[in-house]
Amino acid sequence: MTAVSVGPFEPVAPRYGGGSLADLLPSALAVLGVAGAVDLLGLGPRLAGVRRIAVLLVDGLGWYQIPTAAPYAPTLAGLAATVGTPLTSGFPSTTPTSLVTLGAGAPAGAHGVLGFKVRVPDTDRVLSHIEWADDPEPLRWQPVPTQYERARAAGVAVTVVSRPEYGGSGLTLAANRGGDYRGASDVDALAVQMLTALAAGTGPTLVSGYHPDLDRHGHLSGVDSAPWRLAAAEVDRLLARLVDGLPPDAALLVTADHGQLNVPQAHRFDLDTDPRLGAGVRVVAGEPRVRYLHVEPGAVADVVAAWSAVLGDAAWVATRDEAVATGWFGPVPEEHLRRIGDVVVVCRGTYAVVATRSERPMESRLVAYHGADTAAEMTIPLLVVRG
């Protein structure tokens, strides 16, 4: 397993253009011979002769969580040690953003899915991307053609395998349009569907699979909890089946959307019970580790000052322009800028800003979170396995 020298709570910037999740599918398409696709990750030498590629995204499987999972996931640990390298997610390090970053092969600034929840410009409506149906219209909200569309246009057989209930959602259309969608309700069905699609094609083939349970148990019970350990063992069983079933001219690429970290109760600020955090704020979006604050006219400086005073070293509080200037989102076109808050709050260490009254109660009761720019959240694996 390639070592990383950065501590888990140190900030990490997305490595767009050669070391990020956005670079994975363009590199895979280059291996499959799609004209114009660029192998930004240098996969070609390792995958010479490969005509079929399966990409598995395990939700919540951060690079820093693999040693914790290793006692319950020996296959995962072995692959990480022998064929694993770290990548970065995009920013924010959260599932909707990362799924679209993978599918579009582009940072969030370009594709516009700029967080777990974002304000719809010119309204006070907050869009939760995991509950998104058809409003806003997905092809307008996320205008970048996906890598699956690009592959299909080049003659590649493309299949996307995920949970049945996700089919046809706004997020699925934003991230995965262009692939034939197949539902799989558990790890066994996911393995069968991915391997079947991988073997069925007579020419270049791309199969994408998604598994959500490790992230879910991390949120609900915490990283390294008993349910999380059982979920890690399920991931290991999935990996073993996929590796064992790979055709000789195929490869499996395993990655994740983000890592996770446990947030102690003592490290939680509640924006609904502290009036200093509500003053001047009109709409709150984002999630507990990254908050987007849309403020009343003329209130930006006061809101920055108030949140900086209350949170202190627990967060970086910045204006939208300052956050965009970091390069976290990649270039952000004008039509996507207002989806980012007037003020952006990025939590440090193991801190979070919950909203116990204005958001669903469960959201403030979770054990583990993600979304910010720490190494534990931003660093994800790339495991490259040949058949």
C-alpha cells in the first residue's frame, strides 16, 4: 500500500488533471481506445491488451479507512498493498458531487453538482441531490456530457449497475446517463450483474458499479463500529467475487467517493440554537462539514466575522470568491457560482456544524461525516486489478 505522509486531519487539495477521481474514466476510456480520451492516470502500461474495464465505486471507502478495515477485509488489504495508489476526490468530498465528478470526468465547478445540498439560484429552495427527481431538469442542471455517453458514441458497450431505487433519479441521470442501467439490491447481485455485463460484450466494454453500505453504516454507527466492520467484510466478499470472475482481457478499477471521520458530540456547533450563527443568514445549504451560507444583502462581512468568532480554529470561514480562488471546485462558470454560498464554512479536525431544528433530526445525530478537505475525507483509493 502506497504510503501517504499527510496526517489524516491535514488539508488536501484536489489533484485535478492527473491524480483525482475526475481523471479515472477519461483514463479508462483511453485504455479502451476512445479517440481523444487522455490517460491522465497513466493506466496504459498496466492495462495493455485490456478490452473490458469494470469500475467499482465503494461509497465511504477512504484510503485512510483501509487499515481500519483490513482485519475484516483481507482481500481489500491485499489489493491495497500490492496494486493500490491514493487519489483525491473532488471538493466537497461528498457523495453526489463525487458521483457526478466520476461520471462527467470533470470537477464540480464544471458539472454544477457543487455539494450535498445547494440553494437553487433565485429561490429560497434547497435542493438535496440524493432526493432529486426531475426539478431542476437534470440535463440543464448538470450540462457536461458524461464519459459513458462519450464511450457509447465511440462504440463501447456501457453498463451502469447500482441499487434499483436509484434508477431514473436526477442524480443518476446527472452522473450516469449513457449507460444501460441494471439494478442490484445487494453485493451478490452487484457482482453477478457487473460480471455478466463485463462478459457479454464482444468489443470494448465499460461497466460501472456502485455499493453504498459502508458509507451508510459509517454515518449511522461510526467508522470501526461493529456494523461498519460487517459492511467492510461485505465489501471484501464483493471484491473477491469480482477479482475471481474477471475475464482474461478485463481489468477491475476500485475507487471511492470520499472517506469518513467520526465527529464527537463535543465538537458539534448547532446553528439553530446559537443566534450569533443565524444573524444575517437567509438560507443554509451544504452539510455539517461544509456549510454554504446565503446571506441577506450587505451581510457578508458580518456573517464571516460572526462565524469566525464562534467557530475559531474549528473551521475556515471565507467568502465565495475566496473559496473559489482556492481551486477546490476547479473553474466555476458564471451560471454555477450562485450555487455556492455567499459564505463558505469548511470544518477542520473533527468538528461539524449541525442544524437540529431546520434539518431532519437524523442528520445531526449521525456519528461519522465527510465533505471537508482533510486527508481522511479527500484521499481515496485506486486499486488496479487485471484478469
